[in-house]
Amino acid sequence: MSRQGEEDRHPFLEGLSKHRGAVPTVMVIFGASGDLTARKLVPAIFNLAVDNLLPGDFHLIGYGRKAIEDRAFRASMDAAIEEFSRRDLDKEIWGRVRDHMTYHAGGYDDASAFAELAKKIQQIETALGRGVQRLFYISTPPGVFEPIIENLGSSGLAATHAGTNLATKVIIEKPFGRDLGSARALNASINQVFQESQVYRIDHYLGKETVQDLLVQRFANSIFEPLWNREYVNNVQITVAESIGVGSRGGYYDSSGALRDMIQNHTMQLVALTAMEPPVSLDPESIRDEKVKVLKAIQPLSLESKNGDVVRGRYSGGLVDGRPADRYLDAEGIPPDSSTETYAALRLSINNWRWKGVPFYIRSGKRMAKRVSEIAIQFKRPPGILFSEGSRFDLAPNTMVIQIQPDEGVTLVMNSKVPGLETRTQPVKMHFRYATTFGSNTPEAYERLILDAMVGDSTLFIRGDETEASWKLVTPVLECWKEAGVDGLDEYSSGSWGPDSSDQLLAEKGHQWRNSG
Ligand code: BG6
């Protein structure tokens, strides 16, 4: 049998220099016995090993509160790869990482456990006869982010090897704060210990291929960018819809809700990349400067219950994929007096030269009609002089749809003549599909993000001011909803496209959701 890595080496890897300059690295995952480590992080590390993108000297330390033997930890990670990796477990390749993988039990506020961790890393350096880069991945519940950061500082682990390229970096999972105040406080704690250049705030949507492709579609083609403004665009619709409910995550989800869980981070990142000005170069700071600028240009939202800019909903029972689905209030861990939204839609106005007057509608929800994330740019209609809409002329607005997932691709909606002896028109679609053009085994978001953090490329991570700009927009909404309780929380059937009030949000300006087909 040929080697797996060679056999299905993705075109993505062609021309990518091996290891991309990564130096000997010790990666520590805080929250190692958690779900994310098993589902995403360790499978991503395995796939990086398959693609030969890990440094020769790569050591992985799982850190968690539970006492687990090294052997048991390794076995559970083998099982995680078998269950969750996009490629089959290759024991030989994985063995090279596995042999250097250990588990360290300790509390997150326990200074002595951090001192022990420091000793362990020191021993690795002594055995290697050289220093290593340290990569700390914080994948714990947010309540312990700050103690971990403080302990990394006080134990000396956050320090870098002066005069070398052996950086120390910290990757922080979401949620980054609960509102503007807590995000600012978290940024302040981080900045006490780390320089901003050492900090990698995760938003896994930025690791998705299609999200990265947005910049290429916009700035590597000359046919779209001239139209990408208020002269030609009528409205923009960004949908991040899931068909799943909250499942067993009710405890977490009920303290979060759609606005915190999906809108503040993933959806706002899609807004920033869609609406930003061309950066002066592709370096991380130029891109992130433009994202922050456009986020800051979004006007505060009107929270009025009538004709306001925000809508929220909660799923009731219904049918999803033909199967009966229960209501949110019946899910595990949801208190009966919950007022948490499982759906949120916002109408954004971007007050800058490019977008003034073009509404950006964004929505995200659980238990919706189908799983689809897309960005739809709906263009203005041509003057209806020659073909005006009527029985013979079925016309749709030109729309460019960037399909983030699933069925990744780009679709252009245009109007065409129906073949025949009289002139009739019909909307038609031009499709580009990633799977057809490039094959379907593309790297997972976490592979790209871990690799980028390892080699020091922060383009696909959120800068401190960026997260604050986005929290600044949504915090008044959170406060208003908290005060209103269930008042204004509209029910929608599981398996639908959200509450009626979200259709109303668009109808006010003569628009309609593109309920993707
Ligand atoms: C996470 C949210 O950030 O993103 C989840 O906490 C959500 O609630 C998930 O299901 C969606 O991610 P993806 O990659 O499946 O679209």
C-alpha cells in the first residue's frame, strides 16, 4: 500500500514548503480531556503529521484537571482520530507524534502544577539539547481563561527565548468574553502577560477554505470589485443556518444564545471580509486593519420593537428532515424560564462611502430548514425598459452567492432567454463547485489554524481591537434582550426559516430572504 499522505496529497499542498519553517515545538493543550481536543484538535494534528507539516521535534502535552495516565490519554486520542479524522488513522505516522505525547494533570489556578509543567518543558529542551517554541492552546471553559493566562505569566512559561526565533504563543478558543466589558477585561489580562503578536484568538470560520477564498474572489478578479458597492448592490444577505438543535450542549448554550454563539464572532467575520476595503497588502496587520475599520463603520442598531434592526426567536417543535423535533425548552439542561434566543437576525447599516444605504441582513439559527452558510450579494435590477417583469418575463435580481458550506462554491444568478420561438425569460444559475474542481478532501479549518499559529501567521486570527469592535455592536442588543426576558422572543417551528418577524425585517425595505435553493 502506498503512503496515505502521498496518495491523497491535496493540491493545496503543492508548492507549500515542508514545515513552512516551523521550529521545534512543544504544544500544550489546556482542556485536553474536552470535546474539542478529541473532535478537532488532535485529528488536525494527525492530519498535519500526514502532510509532513509538523516540525521534526514536535511534543504534545495534554493538560487537564482529571487524573489520566499517559497510556490512557494516548489510547483515547487514537480513538478520537479513528472517529473524527478526515483520513484514516495511519499508525506509523501517528506513532511519531504519539511517542512524544504526554498528559499533565493539574488545576488551572494551581501555581505548582504550572511549575511542574515548566519543568517538563525544560526536560524536553535538555533532552533535545536546544530550546523549543511553546504553543499554548487554551481550549477550556471561559471561566478559567484568566487563571491560565496569569499562571503562564507567573510561572515564567510565557517568556520567550531571547535572541532566537523560538517564540511563545497562546491560542485562545471562543467565547472571547460575554460582552464588551468582559472582552476588554480579558484583553487587558492577556496584555499583562503577552504581547499582541503572541496572541492567536480563534474563530474557526476563518480557517474554512471558502471564507479564505472570499478575499481571492473579491480581489483577484476584476469583474466583481467594480460592482461591489452602493452603486450596484441592492442588499447583502449573510446566512449561517444549522438544522441541528442544541443537543446535549444545553447548559452552555442557554447561557450564550445565538447572538453570542454565532453572530458576534462567525457571522460578523463574514460581514467584515465581505464589506472591507482592499487591504494595502496581504500581511496580517493590513488585512486586520481593514476589518476593524469596517466593523467600526457599522451604525448602532435600533432596538425598537417596531421597525427596529433586530429580531430574535426560539425554536418550538416541528419537523426536521421529515422527523419530529422537540422544542428548545424540552432540550436537556434548559431551565423552564429560559429567555435565550436560538435565532437572531440583524439589519446592519455600514456608514461608509462604499456601503451607505445598502442593508446588510445577517441571520443565524439552530433547527432551521437546512444547514447552509452563505453570503448573497444581491445586485440592483436593470432599468425595466426592454424586459419588464410580467407573465412572459420571469426575472430575478442578479445575485452572487458564495456558498460557505456545505456544497462549497460560488453561484451567479442571471436571466436568460428560454429557447423557443417567442421571447420568454427565466433566471438561470452558473455554478462553480470546489468539489468538482479541486476534489473534496480539503483540510479542516483547525489544520490550517494550528499550522498558521505554529509558523507565526496571524492573518486568520482575531485581533484584540477587532473582537472589541464586534462586541461593541452587539452588547446593547444583549442588554436589551436580557431586560425584556421572553417579551419579543418569537417562536418558530423547528425546520422552518425562522420567525415571521425576520421576514418582516426585510419586508420593511422591500426585500426578501433568499431561502436558498
Ligand atoms: C460553534 C458554535 O462555534 O460553531 C456551535 O458554538 C455551532 O453552536 C458551530 O454549531 C458551527 O460550526 P460549523 O463549522 O459546523 O459551521
